[in-house]
Amino acid sequence: MLNLTRRAASAIAAAALTCLAGAVAAADLVLPSEVAATHWKTRYMNDFAEEVKKRTGGAVNVKVFPAGQLYNDQDAVAALGTGAVHMVWPVAVRLETIDPRTGAMNLPFAISDAQMQNQCFNAGVTQLMSSYVEPRNLKVLGFLRTSDLMFTFRDRDVKKMEDLKGTKVRVTGGKVFLDVMRSLGTSPVSMAASEMSTALSQGAIDGVFTSPAGWAEMIGMTAKYAWYVPGLSVATYAVVVDKAWLDKLPEAHRKAVTDVMAEIAKRQWNEAIEEDKKMIAKMTGQGAVYRTADKAEIARWRAQAAPVTKSFTEKYPDVARKMADLGKSCNAN
């Protein structure tokens, strides 16, 4: 009888542990994206999924849905907190719909590769931007380098600022980008990345403000001409997570998610710079024309963009001051 009692107690305990393990393991992380499965961002998402699975013993199952299979990025951000989506890596301009102060990241000539490779500055600006979205129960885990963006056109060989006037240019959205484009005399058009190549080929837009990867992998020779103003717009992807979902994870699993993301963000910046060079070489190798503004032209663009920055900093002086203080304290100006 005693042995039977012990066996019964052991069975009950084992069943309880099994139930508990099942409850802990039930943690799907749904990660949608609008970029193609071949885009470099998808590769990093898959790396993230594999490493999180490894470090959590499969307890956190990251499900990546590229190419708009589930949501485009804008709709995915809106779905955070509903349980349908747990993490999104949208272009940082999407954060402006949550809090306009995050637009400080998107101002012309606002951040540089050197600053974001400074870990003190990078960590500080990530924490600052996250503080603006956390009241919406979201959290920014880091920023990935999209590119130092450039203009691509179907049939316009741009050589100076005036050549852009009167064009319809696709941008990723966000008030800051729209204001910059308007200041240049263009008509900005906001649309999903998956739509821009078709819109360009059909003449609905004249050009696209994009990255070399976007040019090479999503647009191709539909845009034969590219115009690059160094430093104009070092664009980023913001890694945004449902904060309530993240906070509910067991501590070890939460640490795995945040640590893996931090490691990817740290190495990705240099890798993205090198990838840009490869994509530009790929396009020019196919006969595309790639032009870069000289120092005098860059100075003209800085002067043209200055009113946009001034308007923003006057409206949001607190974030402008904190960004400047970060630059000084991290020796990253």
C-alpha cells in the first residue's frame, strides 16, 4: 500500500511538472515583415529565430513571416499588444505614429554611422526612444542600420538638388521624411515596400527614396539612376516588442530574447555598411548609373534641410537636448 501511495504521488508530481513545463514552453513570438524573403533583414530575423530557439531550448518559438505574408510593417505595429503580433522590425519612421518625438532619429543629417557604432550613444538613444513608446506598452530593443538612404529614379539622371523638383518620390512615411521631401520640391508618396517597384514601372511614382538593398533586391533596373547625398538620412529599423508579452516571459527566456537582439544589432551595423557597397556594385555592374553629391552639394543640402530640423527642435526641445547631451557624454558628436 505504501509503495502504491508513493507511486501515485510520484505520478501526480510528474504530471504537475509536465503541465508547468508546457505552460512555460507555450511562447510563440510572431515576427512579421513586409520585405522579401531574400532581403538581408529577413536573414537577420531567421538568425534571431534560430538563436532564441537554441538558447531557450525551443521554449520561445519565433515565427517569421516575410514579404507581407501576415501584415505589412505599419499594420504589424498596430497589431502589437493584440496577441497577434509580438515583435516588429519596422523602419523607425513608423514610431512617429506612436510618439512624434521619435522623429528625432529621422531628421536630416541627425545621426551618423560613427555615432551608432559608439555603444554608449547607441544604448542611450535606444533607451531614450524606448521611453517614448513604453506608455503604449511597447519597448524598443535596438536599432538596425537600414542604410544611408539615396534616391533612385526610373528615367531621371539627377546631378544636383534642382533635378528633383516636380518629382513624385516614394518614402517610407513619417512627418519628418515628408517635410524633407517637400522642402526639396518633390511630392512625397507613402506606400509599402512591396508596392514600390510596380508603382515605379507603371509611372505612378518617378522615384524611390530607398537603400541599396531596396534598389538591388526589390526595384532592380526599373530604376536605372541613383543619386546619393552622404549623411542625409542614415535610416534605421527599430526593433519593437510587445512589452507586456516580453515581461511575462520567464527571466531566462526574456534575457535570451534581449541578449540575442543586442548581439545582432551590434554586429549588424558594420555588416550593413559592407552590404550596401555590394548592392551598389551589383547594380552598376548591370549598367545602372550611381552618382554621389560632392562636398559643395552636400553643404547646399544641409542648408536646405536646416529649417526642417529647426522646426522639429523648437517643437520638441527636450528630445533635441537629450540627443545633444548623449553625443557629448558619449564623445559621439
